[in-house]
Amino acid sequence: MLKEGLFWAALGRPSEVMPFLRGKLLSNGVSGGRREYLEYLLDDLEGFYERVSWDGELQERHWRALRSFHRDMVSVLF
């Protein structure tokens, strides 16, 4: 899901994937502090997607950042 969002962001449409990601990830029964941290990560991810859309192209640094987001979200969810 995160990779697809990155492609949408590179196409200049970062806001189209965030409602889907928020709905999927926040409906997994995460609660308390973990939910708050996940919401923080999603806000940060949204800003990242917006910055990628401004660049207009994908670079290696974007892929590294995406792997970092993935790692952080997995640690919160599991």
C-alpha cells in the first residue's frame, strides 16, 4: 500500500491515497498510545507524499524513506 501511495504522490496526486491508508491502518484495533503514534506516522507520511509530489520524480532517497515508514508502522501494528 505504501509503495502505491508513493507512485500516486510522484504523479502529483498524494491526497488520493491517504484516506484509504488511514482507514485500513486505523481500523485494525490499535488503541491507546500505539494508535496515537500511528496517527502521527500517517500525518508524517502524508507530508512526505506531498514533498514527493513537489519533486515530481522518484529517487532512491524516497525509497529509503518509505522503507523507514514501513518499518515504523509494522513495529506499531505488531
